Amino acid sequence: MAYCKKCGHQIDDAASHCAYCGAAQSEAGSAPQVVDNGGFGWGFLGCMIPLVGLILFLVWRDTKPKTSKAAGMGALISVIVSVVLYVVLMVLGVAAGVYGA
């Protein structure tokens, strides 16, 4: 015989719910559902702070694939835009030096 996880009464081993208090006894029934909706906010956060986006991508890639993809894409977009902006500014700086502006 087993005991109820909530009230402690003795119940049948195969019981899915306690006959006394009605509490679920199986682990699958009481496990919280993971919300994975992606979301613009996580992508925006990853874009504003690329290191946070990368960390969230690595932490959530197995448990929340959509949300981790949004954060990772935000970080990737931010890094790409920064590199392109850096290259453009370097070219403008070199051009300004050559033409004496």
C-alpha cells in the first residue's frame, strides 16, 4: 500500500487520485506545463543585450525551443548589425583620411 502525497492516508498502489482528498498521485498529472510561445520581447531583449540573448538561447534550447530561437536570433541580428556598422564607419574614416576631410 502507498500513502497520499497530500494528506498522508493509505491508498492503493495503482490509484491515480487519493480517495480521501482527491489529490493527483502521478508525477505526470502534477507537472507544470512549460510555456514556449517565442515572443517578440525575448528577441528584442537579445537584440538590445546580445550576451543575454546568447545565454538565454543556450539555457532554453532544449526546454523552450521557440523562445530560445527568438532570443538567439535577436542576439545574432544585433551582432551582425554592429559588425556592418563598424565596417561602414571604418570605410568612411579611411575615405575621410584619404581625401583630407
